[in-house]
Amino acid sequence: MKLATIGYEHDTQAHVIDKLKAAHVETLIDVRAVASSRRAGFSKTLLAASLGEAGIAYVHLRDLGTPKAGRQAARAGRVAEMHRIYRAHLEEPAAQAQLAQAGEIAAGRKSALLCYEADPAACHRRIVADLLATKCGFEIEDL
């Protein structure tokens, strides 16, 4: 089974939803620590409503988001530091519980992990996707 990842950095909400629909995604798993955005249409409430209208379920797993220090490192272009901070964060029980929850959701229906970064290699969602691929056997598809 495939697990998709998607970043909205350079996209509109409509384009992201179109990509999700084209990939047959049934559930969007938001892995942002803070599910608000300066980009129109990507704050939690509006995004969830728009996805619902498109027939896509929305789940926010806040504990799979990058902690503040990691977000600051990413903004400064220190991707390796962000990855180190994030991997340490994933050792926390709440993150482990939500990682398992993400795996259960994705095992039941085609899902996509959402975060801001366009480049999955520079985003923590790729770490989540790789862990789920190892634990659950998913094939990763970057949209």
C-alpha cells in the first residue's frame, strides 16, 4: 500500500486538493505542530472543511509536528539540525502513540502526510513516512 506525502509551500489549497484527489487519497494526516498558516486555505479549520467537501477526511496529529527548536532550525536552513531535533522528539511517548495512530489510519485507507515544506527531503514528514514504511511496509509516494 502507498503512503503519500505532500507539502503546500508553493501551492494553492485547490491545487493541493486536486493532487490528493488525483492520487486517490482518502485521509489527509496533518503532521504540523501548529496547524495554522499564513498561506490562504491551510489553517486547520478551513483546510478540514475544504477537504471534507472534496470527500477527503482530515486528521491532525499535533505530536508528530516538529518542536519549536526544530522549526527554527529549518527556517534557518539547518536541515540536519532539524532532523536531529525531530528524531529526538519522536522518542517521546505522545509522538510514538501518534506515529502508531498514523500507521493504523494509513493501513486502513490511502493517506497522505501534510506539512509546509515543498521538498520532502527537507521536511520532517519524510522521517515519519520512512518510519511508517519500515514499520508497516508502505511504499512512499511524494506528491
